[in-house]
Amino acid sequence: MHARTVWCWLAALLVMLFSASIGLACDCAGAPKPCEAFWETEAIFSGTVRSQSGISVVRGEGSNKYTIQEVLVRFQLGEVFRGELAGPEMEVVTGMGGGDCGYHFERDKKYLVYASRHGRENHLYTGICTRTRLLSEASEDLTYFHNLPPAGSGSTIVVSVKRYMLPVGDDSRFEITPIPGVKVTADGADKHFEGQTNNDGQYEFVGLQPGTYKVKADLPPNPRSYSTTEVAVIDRGCAHREFVNHVGGNISGRVLEASGNPVSGAKVDLIAVDDMFTESPKGKWRFTNSAGLYSLDDVPPGNYLLGINLIAAQNAQCPRTRTYYPSGSDPSQATVVMLTEGRQLKDVDVRMMSGPPEVELEGFVVWPNGRPAVHAVVGLANGTEPHYLIGDQKIVDSKGHFVLKGLQGCSYQVRAFTYGGRVSANSDEVEESRHSEPVTVTLSEKKPQPLRLVLTSPGFDHRDDEKRSPQE
């Protein structure tokens, strides 16, 4: 996996903590369609940005008051589509950007602005969760505004049904595809409507009387799928709702030694059966927790091989002895794990094959001035890419000393780091966040000489795989 530095991590953490503390975290699922947003918005107009200035706004009440910075934007008013707006200019407030959902306007550019007061004194407010956008990108909105349906024409509910699948060889993104042929229903005011999604996975209920409807898509039962909702619509308005079928299943179990003891920090790999003899198979992996438990989520339907040391291995013995579920070294004799859509497979336990003898690797972590780094953390990672952690990280003792264990004949990377900050809750002492450069070691029958890891580089930098079991 890729190295990460503490500066990115700390910056993200600070943003999240600050935003959460004053309620500024931006969380919107995307702007609604024009036919929905139009009727829910207080003012809609086109305008050209003439100036912007920062303003201080007090929020909260009593002891919970706090001050935030916002931006006052002045527009030369163009066409008004909704609301009673008058005068050559219009003022709108937005956030600074980032966690407060502020919209970034540019001087002298033309925009279509959706704004409402939402209890913000006398100022209209807009942000990235509205349909505010450059006027040149608002053709869908303008078409709707200039062709508003007549009163009494009823409401429309648009339903989209999509399939979400996380490829077994790529955990970074879902493959999203429409699902045609799904039965959808809408029930309200003693009336029942139903239809079937088209090739684009959509169906429109049109001409509905204003009111609240229970809308449902007939999807297979799955705790992670979303198939039912309530929708309130008004005359001439619309609502768009998306239903999701998560087809991924789950495989969970334990990794045990031959003796039956749980194995902590073991990397459990899952590959497609078709990749059995591929030199560099791709797949999913997770690590066991301290109880030897693992859980592989979002696994698409298919036939798989499960085991230890199947992906990104140095060889059949390193960094752990290759083992196929339930226990064996021959892939042709392995039990195939067959997973259907949304299925949960439990107690899929792997009993590890015995391997080379363990060898102790010890050393010391020090600051650049030679002082023991008593709060440092040391990790043993795979010696070849990707450099994922082999087991639990160790905190050094009062002398900066550590002892790790690896397998004879295998290569490893050893690195140390400090998180930085206060050394304890009862101390005002603060230490830097630093890391050592990695040291690669190949273990042999002879115990190696003690390592000396010096925290020479600023920042938090360690190689770790994020795909650890949720039970940790």
C-alpha cells in the first residue's frame, strides 16, 4: 500500500473535528432535479458577480455561541425565475468552502443562483448542495423554468434502480450499472401504481395527485440494499429517488495455527478460481484481529479461493506459509468458496500450514540526539511491494527497545514512528511526530544484530494496509 504522512492525516482529522464541533460538516447527496428544486427554493435568479467580501456571523445561543466567517456576494441581477426580487443588485451569503458547503464564485462570471433564507436573518444563502451553477451550465434548469407545466397537471416521481458491485480486484470504486426489468410501485391516497424499469433502470410515475407516496422497488432481500422510501410531491413538482441493490456478500471466519490457537495480524486473501495459476493474482484481502477473526465485505458473486499468502507474496513461504482453505498447500485440492448475490458465509476458518522456524529481530529506536524514543511504535512489514504490516505493531519499552518475530528465509521492512502530540493525558510534554527510514532485513538461521532506528524524518510515515477487520 502507499505511504501516508501525518500531515495529511492530521489535517483531515482537524477539519473533521472542527467541522463536527460547530456543525459545519458538509454532507449532501447531490442537488435535486430542477422540477423538484424549483418548488423548494425561495429565490432563483441569474446574475453576474460584481464583488465579494468576508463577513463574521454569530451562530448558536447562550454559552453555545460561536462566530464563523462567511462570504457576502453581490450580483448584478439578471432574470428572476422565482421569488419577489427587485433592484439592480442582489446580495447572497455563502460559506468559505470545504466543510461549510460554501460555493466558490468568481468575479464577473454569470451564474444561476438557488437561494433561501433557512433562518439566516435577512440574508439569502446558497451553497454547493443547491443547484447553483454557472449560467452556461444551466440549460436543463432554464428549459424547465421556461416551460413550467400548467397548474393541475399533477406530480411526477422518477425512480432509478442501480446495481452496486465492488470488483474483487479493485476496492477503490464501485461498478454502478442500471437494472432493467425491476417492478416498482407507488402507493398513496388509496391508490396503487406500478411499473417496470426500462433499459436505463428508470421508471416515471406521472400525473400523480399531490401527497405522500410509499415507493418501493422489488429487489432481492439484502441488509445493505435500499428499496423503500416515502416521497411527498406537490402539483407541477417532481421527486427523484434512487434505489440501490448491493450485490456483494460477506465471508468471515478465523485463522488458526495447526495447534488451534488464533493467529493475529494474518493477511487473508481471496482470489477468483480463474486466477488460481496466475503469477500475480488480484483480489481482496483483510487482516485478522487479535482474536484471529477476519471479515471480507462487498464480495461480488463468484467462485473463489481463500487462503494465506495468495496475493503479493515473496514466495510460497514468505511472508507467511501459503495455505489454501481449509488447510493445504495444493490449490487444486483447495475447497472452492461459492458466493451468491448478497450471501453471508460465516465460520470459514483457515488452519495455517506450518512453515519455517521463527527468528527474533530486536533493536532500539532513538531520537536524532541518541535519546531513547520511549513512545515510538515499530512495525514489521512485508519486504516486497506492497509493504503491508505482517502483524501487530509494537510499542518500544522505556529504553527504546523492541523485539519482533519473522520467518527464517523471509525479508521484511522494519520502520518506527511516533504519533506526536502530548505523551500522556496527565502530561503537558509534547513530542514531535517523526519516523525512521525503513530498514530491509532478510532473516536467516542466525539471529541478526540489533537494529538502530533513528527518527530522522518529520511526519508520521508508516506503511500499512487499511483493509483490517472491523472487529479490531
